[in-house]
Amino acid sequence: MTLDQLLMFKTVAEAGSLKAASDKLHKTQPAISQSIKQLESQLDLILFNREGYRLAITEQGRKLLQHTQRVLNEAQEMKQVAKHLAKGNEASITLAFEASFNLARILPILELTQNEFPYTQIILKQEFLTGALEALNQDKAEIIISAGGIEPIRSSHLELAYLFSGSLLDVAAPRMLERHPTLNYARELVNEYQIVIQDTGSGTANIEFGVQAGQRRWYVNDFYTKKMLIQSGMGWGKLPHYMIEDSLKKGALIALDLRERQNNIQLDYYVMRKPHSPLGPVAQALWQKLIAFSSELNT
């Protein structure tokens, strides 16, 4: 069975005659007829009823026609992917980003890149704290979006551009705060569960930021689980401001003002890449779009 045989079968079935198929495929009628007979022999099926003036597809042929269309579509898709790769385009690229980053703000850029390069898979890898930087340094991501102070980042000798800032707020649900009507200090919450997200990198191994001695804690690996636990009154902790704006307005969450604790942390987000590691065409296109986005935001 060949793709040419399947194409002839499909064309005759849709055109309804050998002559019409011949005109469309630029092949002789005898060649098309012979090819279909060989296909029937290989499949041990009769695909066309030849008793009338026009070829009529049989019921068995009609069922196989659906599969034929799918095979031909997949073959065409394979050719397109091959052309894409032959141009040097990557099969996949990875963008690692800090989990507190508001990804919705760059979705139009990701969509534009994917539409421009539909045969390259864009992998989005969510990381926490030093995880994105570690992914870049270990060549597990071509481009990253991470947060931090500008001087420590510059000391890493990375090419970067500032995107925008965000913040993490200490919050709790009214249900939990009812147990602490005169709450002023973080130490008063030591027996409540602080919901903590762990670093996905090794940069802060064995270090816990903002967790006091003796504090009860639960560990989670995403902000949505953390928000659900806090909003249900089962604990407290920091969440990205953009993620809880509605909850704060509705009173489902309340911002904490605890003395002797930094309740609001501002984070500056940067898009970064290794300057001496050449990017492939797709990663380069994504990088340029993110740099242009940075320039538009900060001019």
C-alpha cells in the first residue's frame, strides 16, 4: 500500500470517475485504474462497483475512505513538520517562569509565536524561587522569567530585560482571623498552619524564608492549592496580589498587617537568557517578542 494508491482512491471516490480523477492528478486513466485494482488486491476488498457508467464506491470503500483521509492528512502534516525542521527550527523550546509571575500578561506573545511556528512545541515550565535560574544554568530552558534583585541577577552574567513588578501579600481568611480577634504579631499565629511553597531549585536548600521558629506549616507545590487552603481558613501565608484581587475585594481574604514581619514583598520580573548560548530560530523569535514587550511597557 502506498500513499499514491490512497490518493488515487480518494480522488476517484470524490470525483466519481476515472476521467475527472485523471484530470486532477495529471495521470492516465489506465494508471489510476491499475493502481486502485492493486490496492483492492492488497486489501482483499472491492472498493468500487464497476457495473454502471460511473464508478460507485462500495459500502466497504466508503468506510475505508475515512481512514484514507486521515492517513493522507497525517502524511501531509509529516511533510510540513519535516520542512519546518529542515529550516533549522526547533522541535520544542522551553520557557521556565517563576510561579508568582502573571503569565496571562504574555499570553498574546506566546500565541503569536505558536501561530508563527505551529510545528514547534512550546513547553511552559513553572518554577519556584531559584528554580527558573537553575533550569537556565542547567540548559533545561532556553528562556526564563525570574524574579529578584537586579544586582544579584547581573552578577550571573545573563542577558536580561525588566518586564514588570508584582507583589506577594500575607493573607488569611476571616474564618481563621475569628480565632485571633486582636492579632498583631506573627508569633500569635505559630500554632496556625503557615502554607509554604518550596523552592524547585537548590539555591535555597534547607532555607525557609519568612517562617518563624516553631511555626506549624504545610507544604504545597502550587499557588492555587495554597490559595484554596488559605481561603478555606486552614492556614495563612503569602500569595501573588494579582491572584487574590477579587478575593480581597469580596472579603474572602484579608491582608495581614503583622508587626516585625514583611507583609508585602515586591518582586521585579526579568526575562533572561544565556548570552553565549545561541538560540534557535523559534526561541530567538520568542526572545525578540519578549524584549519588544519589555520596551513597550517601560517607555
